[in-house]
Amino acid sequence: MRNNQNRTGTKTKTNQDQDSPPETNSPLTPLEFVIPTEFVELPSRGEFYPEGHPLHKQDSVEIKHMTAKEEDLLTSRTLIKKGIVLDRFLSSILIDKNIDTNSLLIGDKNAILVAARISGYGPIYETKVACPSCGEKSDFAFNLEDDLELQEPEEQDLPELLDNGNFIIEAPLTGWQIECKLLTGEDETKMARKQENNRKVGIKNDSQLINQLNMIIVSISGHTDRATINQAIQVMPASDSRHLRTTYQKCVPDVDLTQVFTCSVCDHSQPMEVPLSADFFWVNS
């Protein structure tokens, strides 16, 4: 199997890596197969998980390779409709069942999904992409191993880290000490549900920036009341808001999924992120 450690941060267990199974007198069942596992390197290096979390200070996590069981989960209409299909999929492939998939940082979650997709179906992801220039949809093949790298925050860019995994960013104009957190899978699900509910009732999502700041801010100068925080966000100077967002973005660990898309219709070319959804795991038979 190709060594993808430098690109996707994964390492497949070899026979030498695995502990020898305990001796047993029980005969093997017919067609028994030991499912391979691999270690996925986490973009966060476990730095942003609080003490007591299974991934606190852990730089990798072990997952098993996909089986027909996971394929069945990914095609469940009920799970897809509820928007929890990828969470159930992650729960199934994670070896450590103490890890709550809702608590996974989004960047770590993305890294695990990419590694699982590569081990299950290979690095080529074929999908239809709408051209940002002409609007025409065309088939495009993303290579998930092509220059795919972990996006890790530089140590000099990191603000003060707290024991709970959050960090403090000082607003230059107001001087506010703003405690921020990295978003998790649970936060991602909440945002998606809120957007869907707004769409159903005809509410336009015109407050994306304010909603984003509300999601990442835990406290402002010691104030944790959500009404107080929301009021502060509303009057936050634009220079402070920009500084907060720029600094925060430098802290976000993730896997770089950006690849160059070239339209087959108009030849327009531009960088584009690989979409991560249930469709990510649907392959042509």
C-alpha cells in the first residue's frame, strides 16, 4: 500500500506494528478477516482539546478501514435526512469508542474523513462541479493525494492557550480579552440546521459574520452571558472584528483540500476546495 504519511498524515499498521494476538484454542471461523487499521495524523496535534478528552495532546487517532457495514451507513436515507450520516460513519470507524464525534474539531474530522475515503475507495474523487465563471456543470476528478497537506498553525501565530483548549485574542482598539474556541462537529451541525431552518421559513442569512463570531466567542473580558456577548459583537469596531477573524484563522488546524479546478467548457481555472459530504463516499459502481 502506498505510504501517504507525508501527504495525508496516515500510517497503515504493518504486521510488525501490531501486537501479537493472545494465543487461543478457539478455531477460526470460516472466511474470518482481520480488518486493517491505520493512524491518522491530527492537524490539531491534540493541542486544542481539554484535559480529560481522549484526544488531549494526542497527535494521531486510530481508525479501521471501511467495510460493507460502513457503506450501508453512508447510504441510509434516514441518517442522510437527519444530517448525522457522517457522524455515525465516524463513530463506526474510530477504534477508541470513548471519542464523541460531536467533540471532534472540524479540521481533525476532515482529516479522518479524507483518510477513510482514500483507504476505502482510493485517492480519486470524481464528482460534478459547477464552474464559477460560466455556471456549467462538468465532471471533475479530484486527486486526494495531490499536494494534500495538513494545515497546522505556526507556533508564533498562536495566542495564549488555556487549559480548556480555548485561546485568548486581545482586541487592539477596545482592549477586550476575547476567549475563542475552535469549532467542533457539533457546532458545524448546529450552523447547518440553523441555515436549513431559516431557508424553510424564508429567512435570508444576512448575518453570517455575526453568527460566526457568536459561535467562536466564549467570553469577552470575563463576561460569558450570551446576551452581553451578542451586544458586544454588534458594536465591535470593524478593526477589532477583522483582527479577531484574521488571528483566529491562523489558529485553525485543518487539512488543505484546495485544488485547481479547470472548467472543461470555458477553460476557466481557479483553486477550489474539495467538498466533504455524504457524496464524498459515493463512487460509481
